[in-house]
Amino acid sequence: MADQATLDAVSIDQSEGNFTFPEDYKHDAGYGLSESTIDYISDVKKEKDWIREFRKKALKVFDSKPLPTNWATKDLENIDFDAIRYYLSKGQAPTRSWDEVPDDVKETFERLGIPEKERKFLAGVEAQFDSEAAYSNVKEELEKQGVIFVNSTEGLREHEEIFRPWFGKVIPTGDNKFSALNSAVFSGGSFIYVPPGVKVAHPLQAYFRINAENFGQFERTLIIVDEGAEVTYMEGCTAPKFETSTLHSAVVELVAMKDAKIQYITVQNWSNNVFNLVTKRGLAHENAEIRWIDCNIGSRLTMKYPGVIMKGRKARGEVVSIALANDGQMQDTGAKMIHAADETTSNVIAKSISVGEGCSVYRGQVHIPKHLKGCKNNTECDALLINSKSRTDTYPAITVRGNQHATQHEASVSQVSEDQIFYMQQRGLNEGEAMSLSVNGFVNDLVREFPMEYSVELKRLIDMEMEGSVG
Amino acid sequence: MSNSLRIDNLHANVEGTDQKILKGLNLEVPKGEVHAIMGPNGSGKSTLSKVMAGNEEYEVTEGSIFMDDTNLLDLDIDERSRAGFFLAFQYPHEIPGVSSANFIRAALQARLPKGEEIDAVAYYKSLYEKMDLLGMDRKFTARSVNEGFSGGEKKRNEVLQMLMLDPTYAVLDETDSGLDIDALRIVAEGVNNMRGPDKGFLVITHYQRLLDYIVPDVVHVMADGQIIKSGDKSLALELEEKGYDWVTAELAATA
């Protein structure tokens, strides 16, 4: 159990996230997206030709793919790709000391409590401000063990031999329109390598901050955990409340070699004008385990379906997902479990909460081909509706061929009734506290499985979101 | 300074309709006393308790409810609770995933000034004491509020919450329904334990037998949205014997 100091240290007050500093950028790729945007980014980053070519090819794929409005919301059409700036940076390399971080950036992360968290319980931190990391540091003993924790530019430049073989392999450029967009203009994100047998005891954390309006953040993360090694990675995100909408479109690839374990935790609280369109997938080799814990609160639209490809025998994949859609928000989330070897096991537990006119959608895909034996999948999705205007949809797609597998699917929809709120209010809780308690109760069995620090953080975010939802 | 829970000429409708349920009800429960309301189904007993608590399904069209010097009708549901009003529900609601211990703790926390935290050790000590009094198993604290509870467990839980929140005035709405005789005795003991010169109770019941255990100072008979007769505890026995028709007939005769 974490002590009080740790708990205080990890609580990021997201309401404190609604501030911004005047823009002062050395590098600005300008509005709109073309080959010259890519040349600009590649020039600033002094990238090798193969990366520049990778980007340009991706741009063609992006241009050629339609928006997925045949199955997803038409709200996607409101993204004006010409009104977005694709690269903004102050032109400074990330430092290893907070003292060297520019004052306004440092103040931003201090207000979000990041340096304090780092001192208290993290093994490494990367803090990204718009397109580039401002700060990046990993504990010395990990570095000595060969753990690499850098941003994408540095990862591809300094450790090409490690990262290039897996870069774009788990999620190919053409996976979807937004993975193509990210592949064209990616910047920042975390590139992590954990050598064989190294078990990183404390989490590594990245923090993504959008400061500028009309800006798109396209971080790219690749985590490779070698045989028998283990790591927990946590990402957090905020942006101020701008008048116009902002785009966040990340690609996250995980590779767990034989017997490796990766736990990837997201607790995000984007302001309600961010389009959050993220592709996340992991590749699990023999007896490896990949676990996504994905908590989506806030944003205007989130589309995200973390996946695991279980490529080796006895590999395990898990997605634990919590989505909270408040008034005017849409959370379109789910999971993809691709079984590609015998005796692989996957588990999906998704809980969504829809409040007011908020809308939650669960899309799940489980694929078990005929030639495999002894695969197992368990899928549970539960939805909680708060007031009658809320809606929720579930689209499970479970393809199981062959008869040597075990799958199980359960879904439920429940409602916080006025009577339930009345009961709680009669005991002295105000309406916001009562709704918050109902929501926390609904996700309680999942949150119990989180590392303590993050469950406290999530509870706080839910409390704030529910307090704010009372008219 | 008045020292009672006092209802004057209370009229209430089902919200948004002209369906009248309470039709000029008068009632006063002084501090230190236990009053009982008995009455046939549909007389408006449960509505009265909900209106007192501030349930928005009903609209008060006339009259007043004062708790000492506080006008309850000016307060929201939760404000009434924090001001010292408690309602033990006839059908307590489930709150899935929220443990009973956390729920009561949240309710107590809501009574503290901002920034002040409950002393967890003192809280559990007090909680266990009261659970022992009500013969409740310690495992109960970890169970979700009312989820999968038997009827008796739900009612005990209501009484436990009442003991923990320590209200000035409490209304118990058919707390005896669904209880066997042993559970009834235990629940009554919980209430009797709380009785005192600074507390007032209003016990709504259908049956006389609860009043063998919680002996009332005054018994009121309710019919058609009004109190039609009041008397001492012998009135409850008389009702049991003769039925409600007797009172309504008597009323008609004197009208």
C-alpha cells in the first residue's frame, strides 16, 4: 500500500491543466499538410533518408484513405486537416535536468506535478510539450542495466539497430487513416528498450502536453521488452480548453519477446475539444504477456482499440478499459485480440459510463483461426447510463473457428436511477458526489487491479468529471 | 427556538400532475418523543416520508415543514440530511460496487468542512460498536450497499446508517416489513438505544407488532392524506383489533 506522500505526489490536478503560455516557437511547420511539411520536419530533426521516405510514403497512404465514416461517427468530417499545425517546437533538445528546461515549459509540468512524481516513485520520466520532449530522464541504475528510454527522434538516430527492425511492424502505416497520418508527421513519444531479464521495478512515465491552439500532436511510441524482461509504462495527457478543436493522433507499438511482460497504462483527461484518435497494438511472443489498461476520460471524440497479437504459444493479452463519456463527448473504444498461436489466452474487460448526452461505444474484435488449439478468450463489457439521454452501443465481433477453443462473452447495461441518487442524497451526499460514488462503484472491481497510484488518480478524475456534470 | 419536527397544513401532488396525495396534513413530533403513524395502504404514509426528505417526484403546493427552526422546504435533499433529518427507507436502494463501510464513510465525510478528513481508526471503532449492537457480521462492511442483502439485512443496514449519522429527527418508513421477530427485536433495540431527550422519531408502520418493541408516545392514524385521529399507544391496539374501517367510520359519524 502506498503511503500518503506517494498518493499526494501522484495526484495530478487536471483542473489545473486549463492554462496556456504565449507561443514562442523556433520551429513551426505552419498550417496544412504536404510533402514540404514533411521535409520541414525531417530537416529540423536531421533525419536519415529512410525515415524521410517512410514519412512521404505514409502521406500518400493518408491522402488515399477515406475517413472511416462508413462505420465511425461523421464528426470526423469536422476535422479540418488544413487548419492544423503539424510541428511546433522550441528547438531545444530534451534535458536531463529540470533546471535546464525553459521556464514556461518547466512551470507547466510543475503545475501538473510531474517533477514531484518523478522524485517520489517513478523510474524514468519523459515530458513532451507540443511536438518535442522538453525533459527526459531515467534512473542511473536502469541505464547501467542497458535500459533505453528516449524520444522517437533520438531512438531512431542513436539506436537504429534496436528500433528500426520493429518500427512500423506491429502497426503498419496503412493500418488505418490515422496511423498513416501519424507515420507521416510523427514526433516525440517514447522509444524504450529493456534488455533480457531486466525487471524494471518502478513505472516509466511519459506525459504529453498540448500547449498551442490549432495544433496536432502525433507522438510515436515503440516499446521493446526483451526475453524475460518486464516493464510498466504509464502515459498521461492534458491540453487547455481552446476555442477550436485540437488533434491528438498517436501510434503505440509494443513488442514483448519470449517470457516478457509489458503493462501499459493510460489515464487521459483531454479537454472536450480534442479529437483523440490513437492506434495501439502489441505483439506477444511465446509465453509473453501484454496488458493494456486504458482509461479514457474527456476529449470530444476518442477512437481507440488497443490490441494484442498473440504470436507465440501460451502468449497472453489483456485489455482493461474504462471510458467515461460526458455531455457532448463520444468514447468509441474497445479491443482487438488476434490469436495466432496455440494455447493463447486473451481477456477483455470494458466498462463504459455515459452521462447526459454523452455516448459510449464498445467495439471488440476477437479472432481465433481454425488451425489453432486450446485458445481462450473472455470478453465482458458493461455499460452504465446516467440519465435517459445517454446512449451506449456494443459491437462485439468474435470470430472463432474450430472447436478446440473456449470463449465467453458477457455484456450488461445498467442505469443509475433517480431513486438511487435520491437514496444517496438522503444520506447527505450532494448530487455530484452521489453520481461520482455510483460511477466509482461501477468501475471498482477493475480499479482494484490497477497499481495503487493510478487507481487513486482515476478516482480523483472521475470525482472531478462527475462534479462538473451536475448542471 | 422551537423543539419539534412540525408539519402544518401540508399539501402535496405527484410532480407535474394534479394528483393530490397529501391534503392538509398536520403533525408535530417534539424532541424526546416517538410517534407512530399507522394507516391503510394508499393513505399517503410513504409519500409523507418522501416529501419530508425532499424527493422531487412530489411537489409541495401548500404548507410547511419545520425541523426546529429550520424550514426543510428551503433545503435540498442532501442539505436536509446534513441538517439532521434521516429517512430509513422502506425499499433501500442497491449501490453496486460501493462497500457499506465506504458509503457510510462518504456520508460522514460530507458532513465535515472541506479539507477535513475522517479519522479512519475512530470511524471503524464506532462502526463496529454499532454493528455489534445490531448483531451484524464484520464481513458486512465489505459488501456492496444492499446488493444481495436479504430484507432483514437491508433494514438493519438502514438502522446502522441511522446510528452512524446520528440525526436529530428520524423517520422510519415501514422498517418492520420483511423482518422476522428476532430481526425486529434487534432493529427496535437499535432505535431504542438512540432514543433520548434530543431526538425525535416518527415510525411509519402497517402493523401494531413493531410498537410492542418501540413503544410510541403518540399514535396517529392517517387516511386519505391527513391525520384523522391521534391517541396514546392503546390506539394502536384498538386499530389492530377493530381494523381501519372503524376509525374512518367513526370519523364519518362525527362529520
